[in-house]
Amino acid sequence: MGLKLKVDSNEIPLNEFVEKILNGTITGAVTSLKGIKEDWINIEIKIRK
């Protein structure tokens, strides 16, 4: 699995520890939602302030 973090179009480098934490948190939250299949391929999240 891969994870990229961009803030205002600037990619933020993530170390392996942070990538694993964010990846696990986001994947766990999304896959627990009703209607999400186990064979998902891509998750995209955009947050605007």
C-alpha cells in the first residue's frame, strides 16, 4: 500500500512509521463503513478548510 500527503499541492514526505499509522487508521475507518467491499483498490480523501 502507498500513501501520499499533499498540503496546498506540496507533497509532504512521510517516514515509514507515520505512513503505517495513517494508512492503518484511514483503511480501518473506511473499510468498516457499510457497503465498502473487501476488494477495494483506491481511497481518496480531500479536506478543505
